[in-house]
Amino acid sequence: MLEAVTKIDSPAVWCGEELAARDDWIWQFEPEEIEQLHQLDRRCGETPLEAISADAVEGGLVRRLAEVQRQLEYGSGATWVRGFPVDRFSNEAAARLFWIMSQRIGTPLSQSASGERLFGVRDAGFGKEDARTRGPNTRRKLSFHTDRCDVIGFMCLQQAKEGGESQLVSSAAVYNRISERRPDLLAELLRPFYYQRHNVDLGSDVAYCRQPVFSFFQGHFATSFLRVLIDRADASGEVPPMSDRQREALDYLEEVCEAAELQYRFTMQRGDLLFLNNWSTLHRRTAFTDWPEPERRRHLLRIWMSVPNSRPLDPLFADHFGDTRAGAVRGGIRAAADGTA
């Protein structure tokens, strides 16, 4: 492990206004690319998702998606894709095309104990104490976090009646601010915290693991943060309790993420796609109010991916991610042996 740096200087460091002014992270579908989507649909419309390979994509879309893959690792860490003609396709066809395009970026991973690799993000109506409840299947405001993958992708099929705003921050910019203002707390965030196994992670035989929020390995920076699992571990009584300084560090991290000038905020519209590098960005969405009609309710598709141009990770991430080598297929939730969700 390399010693932490005082300040990170890379294209992945940005504040909200800076990202808004950049033209390297937004892709607007061109007419010829839309035609390629229709051709893809005609060729693959009757093929099951699991039988469709990335080679189905042809023409300019191949170059576009290769650039997205490069930009996510070496650019801002975010790509917002506008103009997917969602009204010209059924939801099933749109999901199929999202799946095919995502395969050009990385390898889809399981997101549940039942092995789901294309996950529907919508309010499932589960009660607060229901073990099936996860942030994505509620209407509530989420906290800034990362997911268990190199890259996360979203497709918006239906937006909420009100709310559901997406908020992004550069985790490297957050790191720089903490380094400048509270280096004492940064030192805590570079040390490992206990994480409890997620309540849907039924295929894992590791009840707790330890990993840092910020890390440097072989010259590469990475951020990984899901506070709810840290707090659950701390409340369990089965691992050493957090110190007051550790808790202060986590609180301060979330306080810095709340700085309006660091955030880029927008609401995904029907047909928007969003791809994020989890090692260089943190994200959340605000609470939302849904439409009363079931067919109009907020509905996003989510995919977790392991990408071939990924960075190497601190070996402490092995319990959650498996292989920590650069470019390895890693992350996701291991499917339960009995296939239960």
C-alpha cells in the first residue's frame, strides 16, 4: 500500500459547476446511432438476455461505448447518456438494449441472492422492517454511497411525479477537502471500518469484513462507502465498537458531501442513461412522490458491472469484491445456493 497523498490531481476531481461545464461526460444519441439501436432490436428481439453477447453491437456504437468505458476510469468517472428513444420501444426491448450496450462496458454482476443482473429500481412497498427492503426499492431519500461493483449503470424508463433527483459528488474532491480542512479525520477514513454482511447477501459466508473508505494501492485511489453496513456492524455488539473519532470522521465525510458546490444535481428523464465509476464518485437520490397509476410509477433499471480496465484495489477489499487485481471480474452479490432472494 502506498502512503496517502495530500491532494489528488486528476480529471476525476471536480465540483458541480465544473462538471456542468465539461463536454467530456455527456453523450447525446445521434440519428445514425438510434438507427443502430433499431437494427439491434430487430436482430436480438427474440433472444433471451443471457444469450446475447456484447458482439451484437456494431458500427459507431462500439466506438461510443469504448469511449464511455475509457472515460469512466480515466475521465470524470461519470457519463450521462441523453436521447435514448424509449418511446419507440417496449420496456422489454429498452431493457434488452440497455443490457447489450452495458456489456460493451463491462461484465454484468449479480445484485441479489437470486442472481439478478438487471435490477428494477422502484418502490416495492415493503415495510421498514421487511428483510427484503433495500434503498433502491423504497421512495425515501438515500445517503451518499457507492455500490459493490466497478461501474453502476441506470436507465430511466419512467420518472417520478415529484422528486427523485440524482446527486453526484467526486469522491476525490471530497478527499481533497477533508485533507485540507481535517487531516486528522482523513487519517481515520484511510483505516479500515467493520462492515456487516448485507441482509440480502445470503450467499456470503463472511458475516463481517473490514475495509477503508479511502485507499491508495499501487498508485491508484479508490473510495468505497456504505454507511448503513458500518452502522449495523457497530450496533451488532459482535465486532469492536467504533471510536468517537471514527464516528466523527464518518459524520464529517457526509457533511462534506452535503456541500452544494461539490454536488452535481439533475433529474433523470425518460430514456436517460447514467454510468458511474464507484471508485471515483459517490451518488444518491432524493425522496420522491409517485404517480397513482402503476404504469406511470418511477422505474429505473440498474446494472452492476466489473470492467476490464479497472484499477487494482487494496487487498482488504477481497472479502466484498473477491479478486482485487486490476481488470479482474469482481464484486456483486454472490447468489445463494438455494436461489432464494
